[in-house]
Amino acid sequence: MQTNNHKIVDYDAVLDAKFGANGTPSRIEAEEKAYVFYTGQIIEDARKKAKMTQSELAELVGTNKSYISRVETGRTEPKVSTFFRIISALGLSVDLKPSNA
């Protein structure tokens, strides 16, 4: 395991080096993949807190277990309608507010 020896790191520079400068197509693609992965993790955590299996969630949503697995691992990004069905089946809600609120 490699560490940074407790030195302060400029993470923007790390991200720039790995994925390209902010706003470039490669950086935008990396950020989109990160959002998909993070969304999947939120769904997986909520499903586990609800003590629900992937199969049970899939049945409530009208899909199959492998689809739920792909969503949870960030390999598939659900359509908005499917996302809202998943959220609803988990007893969650989405609160849409202006970004300046």
C-alpha cells in the first residue's frame, strides 16, 4: 500500500493528471461514471437498510435481479422513470430544489 507520507495533496491536480482538465470530454466522462457509481451505491445501501434482496426490489420495479445488480455496481444507468420506480419501491423520495436554495 502506498501513501502520500501525510503530505497535503492538490486533488484537483491529481484529477487533472488522471482524467484531464476540468471541463474536458475525458474529465466529464469520468465524472459521469463516478455519479452513476455513486447513485448505485446509494440504491444498494437503501435496499440493504430496507432488508430487501435484489430480486425483491426487481419484482417491485418490474425488472430482473441482474438489472438491479448492474445499477448497484454502476454498470448501468437507469432511465429516469426506472430510477423513480426504484426510489419509490425503497420508500425514498427525491426532493428537487433550485441549486441556490
